[in-house]
Amino acid sequence: MEKATKKRRTALEMEKLIGQWASEGGSRWDYMAHYLTDGSFEIDNNLVENSIRAAAIGRKNYLFAGNHESAQRIAVLYTLLSACKQHGVNPEAWLTDVLNRMYKHPVNRLEELLPQNWKPAEQPEPEKEKAEDA
């Protein structure tokens, strides 16, 4: 008798949960139905979660930055490196180039060094080997 009662109680709890879902989901049914009619919708949000993971980890790391100013600097660096990734720019090449150029770059044109506007500096051509006297 106890097992039957527990089983019935579990069934009633499940019915209650299904009823709650139906009443809450019913108001959003039109939105959810788009998933069934449009194959471009994803069943989950893994792509979004993966794309924001670095920012979420960064937020946790900012707690241990030492002080507020350091946390702001780290946030700026994460933002710039994320912009590199978003625009298909190699972050190491971008950072190396920008650090080498920024001391002589005009202040009123700093936006040219942002990842979305960045073009690598032209490298000087290597000097040709001088012909040795024969």
C-alpha cells in the first residue's frame, strides 16, 4: 500500500509539473512553435554560451585583479582580444604590431589601430646581400 501511495504521489507531482509547464509555456507557444517550423533555429544555445565563455571567465578573474584600476585594464585587454577574434585578426600579431607602432602613431588616428580597422604595418624589405668581390 505504501509503494502504491508513493507511486501515485509521484505521478500527481509530475502532472502538477506538466500543468505548470503548460500554463507557463502556453503564453510563449507561438515563439516556441517557430523552432518547429524554421530549421535555422538551434535546439540549444551552446554557440552563444561558448562565445561568451571568455567574458564570463574574465569577469570572475577581475575579482582578483588587485584593485579597481587593474580590473579595468584587464577588461579593456579582454575586450580588444575578443574584438580580434571576432574580426578574424591574429591577436598576437595585432598586439605586437600595435605596441611597436603606437608611440609614433598620431593620437587623432588611434582608431586605425583597433582590431576592426587594423592593417599590419608594412615591413621593410630585407637588404639584398651584397655581392662579394671575387
